[in-house]
Amino acid sequence: MPDNDKLTEAITLCHQGLDEYFLLHQEAVLLGKFDDASQILNCFKVLHNLHMRFEDELLIPKLTDLGDKGRWPAFLYTAEHAKIQELLEKTTRNLQLLSNKQLEGNSLRRSIIAFLDNEKVFKGVCEHHQEREEAGILPELNKQTDKTWRRSIIKPFLNEWERCMEQNMQVINKIDWL
């Protein structure tokens, strides 16, 4: 468990968890296990929504309230969240379309490759956003806020994150190819 007064440590932990879930989703796609891929992607969505809600409701407004805005303005993080949500919904729709095609052999393999190629855009936006957070808003808030405020938001968030991770692990543990 990360330090309860360092936003960078707490959010980096979330980023690592999100990255792992997305990789599991992609493994399932690669194996042609589209129902599993969909379940894992739904787990990813639940975790991502929790993570994004924490940032949108607590971190971004705090950055807006600060005199020193840091490296990037707060609206940029919000805009990136909207883009990530849009791409995530597109990925969900594309996975459903791939699953519905009932392909085999070469056609299936090529469709999986095309699907994974399309996911590169989503992964790139997420990676860039995570890097921006870890270099911008998080160190700025660590520097410009007091430990009492950070502790008051980090501990409840991490407790909720851990509960959510445990619930999602129950889904993941039922998947037989892992």
C-alpha cells in the first residue's frame, strides 16, 4: 500500500493495475476468448471509472483552485478523460462486432490483428495521459497542498480501490485460461 499522503504513489498504483487489466483483456482477445476479453474489459472500465471520478471530483478542482496551475491547465486532464472514455466505448463496440462475426482460421487471426492495432490508439492516449498526470498534476498537488488534505482523500480512495480490485479479481479468477 502506498504512502497515504503522496498522490503520485497512489495514482501510480492505480495506473499499474489498470495497465495489467488491459493487458489481460488483450491476452484474451489474442486467444480468441472474446467473452473473457469483454468481462475483463468491463473490470477495467469499473476501475478506470473509479480512478477518473477521484481525479475529476477531487484532484482537478483542487488544481483549478490553486494559484500555480503547474505544467498543464486542469481542463487538459478533463479533456483527456473524455477522449479516453470515447475510445473505451469504441473499443467495447469493436470487441462486440468482432465477437459477433463468428470467424475462423485466417479471417479470425487477421481480424484479431486489426482489432489489436485499433487498440493502439487507446493505449497510446492512456499512456500519454498517465505520463502527464505523473509529471504534472500529481507532483504539483503533492507540492502545493498539505498532508492533511491529501490524507483525507487518499486513504478513502485507496480503500475503495482495494475493494473494487478484490471484486474484479473474483471475476478474473473464474477465467480458466489464466
